[in-house]
Amino acid sequence: MINEAFKEEVNVIIGDISLPGTLEIPPGARGIVLFAHGSGSSRFSPRNQFVAKTLREKGSATLLFDLLTSDEEAEDEFSGIYRFDIGLLARRLVGAAHWLRSQKVTKGYAIGFFGSSTGGGAALVAAAELGEKVKAVVSRGGRPDLAGEFLPKVKAPTLLIVGSLDEFVLRLNEQAMDSLRCEKELIVIPGASHLFEEPGTLDRVATFAADWFSAHWSKT
């Protein structure tokens, strides 16, 4: 554990690929949240950046990294071939978690996942595969339905956050709640759409997420 703020641009090595990311650890943090961005997005997602800042202010470290290589991103922008490849995205998250455990600076921290949109589905699949090594999961406007048969296998306490105006995704999250067998909660943000662009709605997402992680770090 570190006693002063730490920030570093990193390359997350997973097999024979390298994915760029930003690792930030506030003093006293007990866990690191890996961010899984949605389709067509990247580590520079302004919404995830905003949430990550709130998490750090409330004592959680963050790793925002690209789930695809630059070549894959270019191909996906043209064809959309990777954005719904939940298996691939989940494997990248699992690999990133193992990478954190292998690094001297980060190996002592608990691991959590924050997923947005399709990244929510990937985060749940990765959590199912890693079992008790993942201490908490938060999904923002996520697609837990894309985790399919993995949902009942998730052991990590899971918080699903959805906007009340995002009716299709809300129904999918309600259905996912029936399949999850772990500690779970669904929070519906009144007046929020899929991207939580309405004033104050993303602030609420960030606060709920930060509190969820903090509460479950304390149980590790």
C-alpha cells in the first residue's frame, strides 16, 4: 500500500498484446477498480473518467485501459466486429486483473470491476471466471444480459445502476437480477437516460459506485 498519490501511464500486458492504460492510486486505497468501457469507447470515456475521479476521492484506486488494440479499434470502427464480442472483452479484463496481481505496486490490492454498456456484460463474465478474486462489481447502464449463462456463477457483490428513461436496458437489468445468485442490488436513477447526460445523474452514479466499492473493500 502507498502513502502518497500515485499515477502512471501503463501498458497492460496480456499474452502477446499490450493495452495502454492509466493507473491511479490515492493514499490509503484498499482496492483497484478496473473499468470496462462500452462499445465504440476507450479509456478516455469522459463518463468513466468522471466516475473514476469520484472513486479515487472516496478511496478507491482506478485502472482505465483500452480493451482493444489500436488495430482492433480501427477494424471495429469499420465493421463493429469486436464491440459485442463479450468473450474477448471478458478475457481482456481477466488478463488485466492477473497483470495487476503480478505488478509489485498493485499486487496487494483487492480487485473490482466497473462496466458500462457492453462492458457491463464483460465485467460480469470476468467476475464469474475469477470467482472470489473479485470483491465487487458495478454496472452503469450495462448489458448484463450479454453475460448469459455466466450470471448465476458471479460471486462478487454486484450493483446494477440504470436510468429510469432507459426502459429497454432497465428491463434487461431487472431480468438479470433474477439470474444473479450473489449479493446484488438494482438502483434506478430517476430522470436518467442511457448515457446519464441529465444534470446530476452521473454524480449519483459515481457516488453509489464509490460507496459500493468502499463497503466491500472493508470486507476483504
